[in-house]
Amino acid sequence: MSIESLPPEVRQKAVKYDSLRNMLLKLEAELRAAESELREVNEIMDALKNLPENIEVYKSVGHVLIKESKDAIYKELEERKELLTIKLQKYKNQVEVLRKQVSESERELKESLERHGISFEQSS
């Protein structure tokens, strides 16, 4: 059954549900990317801790490597880690809210479909 053949009320709820699910999937992908970046920052910080103080360290800026002090790079990484931690918490909160909205929207859609004698099949 195509969405166009559904009653307007059901169609509206289906579009809302689909939109919320897509937003949730996108946000979960952003959350995973931020988690991955945070792991990478932590690994680099751990590696820097184990290096001697007087070692030459370079950072990548575009396609160029620039010499920086170990302390300057470590400070940059600490700032990035702090920002990522805040970003992750924000994403986690948003994911939690969106999951509740998706669940509620799914429930409303199922009820609406049942009222019209249509079975609900969720595609994953």
C-alpha cells in the first residue's frame, strides 16, 4: 500500500513518524562520529603524555605540517576534548528526547492505522 492511498490523518502521522525516525538516525550517526573523535583525541593525548618534553611535534593544518610545542598541541586537544564532551552530552540528551518522540509517534500511527483497519509493518 502506498502512502498516497492512506487516509489523510494516517498519511500525516506516517510522514511525521518517518521524519522523526530520519532525524533520530542522523543524530545517532553524529553521536557516533563525535564519540569516535573523542576516542581519537584521548588516544593522541595519551601518546603525547609519553613523549619526552623536548621532542619535535607537528600538527596537520590542511595539507601542511606545522611544528608546534608539545604543550600547545596538548592544550588544543584538551580544549577539543572539552568541546566534544559537551557536544556528546547534548547529542545524548537529544537522542533520548527523539527516541521518546519516535516511540510516541509510532504508537499514534499504529492506533490510527488500526482505526482504519490497516496493519502496521515497521521497516528497519
